[in-house]
Amino acid sequence: MIYRPTSHIERLNLSDVFAADQPLELELGSGDGSFLVAWAKANPQHNFIGIERLLGRIRKVERKAHRAALTNVRLMRIEAYYFLEYLLPRHSVTALHIYFPDPWPKRKHRKNRLINEAFPETCVRVLAPGGAVYLRTDDLDYFSQMQAVFKPFASIPTPAALSAILTDFERGFHKRGVPTLAAAYTCC
């Protein structure tokens, strides 16, 4: 289930990645795979790519997806922004899931945040018509930044079935009484 592309400079041919031609959803930063595996299992009519930088995490997600016998999940160990910008085919994603990205809370480190002023332009290039971006975080400052940069997009409700599936981070926050914030947007 870990997909190793033949090139890291040419766009993926999704028919080489998945046997079935189905709508594609992408999770950036899959963590332990809790969300990705549950959502892929609930939506076998969609294909899913999970992006994660950390090898230990991606192997954990692979084991979970294998145990669930999911044929609609592929994983890649790669930097999220690079994958979106250079490898993902244009207008190929119906849903982009970004849950609890590193908030880089120190002011001098905020330049490292995935969701920044340029990120919505990247979303426009990768989202299919009618595609959506789903966001969750526990960091109020980062959430405010997310809302600001996605202001040109149309805000949409997150479907209840999607909200019901929690990430590993989210479960931990809820156990500790830490509130989480969510937003969803469409541009096309």
C-alpha cells in the first residue's frame, strides 16, 4: 500500500496508482491512520492517498489499512507541499483533508506552516470542480490564519459522517477537554 512513484519530478498517472477509476481524496499528514482507514472503509467507492513524512507513522497506517483489507488506499512518504505542487495531477482531488497540521506556534516559525497565504492557490490547482478542503485544528491562532487565507473560498458545512470520524490527535484533545475547531471550503 505504500506507493513508490517511478519519478519524483513527473506528475503521477493515477491509473498506475489505482486499478479503479474513482474519485480521489487526499489526507495530508495521516498520523496513525485512524481517520484515513475509517473514512476509506466507509467510502469504498473513492480512492485515497495518505501523505506522511515520518516512516514509522506511514508503516503504522499501512498495517491498519492492510488489516482492514482496503484496496482503495495508497500511502506516500513525501513532503505534502511538494506532492501537491509537483506530483499530483491538476484538478484530480475531490476532497483534501488536513487535520491537526503542525501549528508552528512560535512567531518566528510560522513561515513553516503548511496552510499559509500561498496554499489556497495550490488547492485551486489540485481540486476538481466542486472539490472541498476540510480542516481541523486545536490551535486558535492557526485556525484564524486558515480562515483568513481561505476567505476567497466558499465556506461549506462538514458532512456529519465526516465529522464523526476522529483522528488520533482529536481523540486525545477531547479526552483532555481541549476544544477543536473545524472548517470546510470549496473553490470550484
